[in-house]
Amino acid sequence: MKVVFINIDGVLNNTTYLEKFYSLPESEQNNIPLCSKNISHLKDILVKLPNIKLVFLSFWCLVGETLVYSNIINAGIPKDRIGGAVRALQEKDKEIQNWLSKREIEDYIIIDDDMQELESLKDKCVIPLM
């Protein structure tokens, strides 16, 4: 299996997009829709690379993977393209390596806007231009 690890807040949702939701009550901030423009780009990637699975990197996983999956599926990403989710709070590189160690992965890349905790995996990282 080939995998694309993709960060939610910072890549699928960028800072400019998220700013309009900061004034919401905290109880509503767990249900922020994903940026439709960035989701559209992700769908284009999925069409061009039909054999990849997406693994989402997010602190949202601390709230629950169900929330991550439902937001992704509601945004139009096919369920069969989701390979999983990884907590991305601290030591992101170790979380990814742990996830990889439990599966047979042919190859992978990481799309993230923050490479601070990915130094040991930097040869697999891509920083998006927003």
C-alpha cells in the first residue's frame, strides 16, 4: 500500500480559512467544515493517484477518529481512500513511525505545513505552498 500522510489543520484547513471560525464557542469548534478549495485539490490528487490511501495527521484524533473520518467523508473524500489517522500532538515523527511499523507500506510521503517534529522523516516530507 502507498500512503499519503496529510495534516488537517495547516494543509486541508489553512490559517486564513480557520480564522473565520475562531470566534465560535469552543463546543462548536470540533465541527469546523474542511476548506472546500483544499479538498478539491486533494480530490484531484486522488484521481491522478488511484492506488494511494490517505492517513490524516491531526490533534483531532485526540477528540476521536470518528470525528476525523466523518468530516473527511462529509467533504466528499471516498471512504475507501482513507487508510487511517495518526495523533499529531507531539513527536509526530514517532507517531508516524509507530503507525508504519504496524502495517505493510510500500511507500509514503508526508504533506504537512510544520516540519518541526518531522526532522527524522524530512526526506519524505512536502511543505505545501498556500
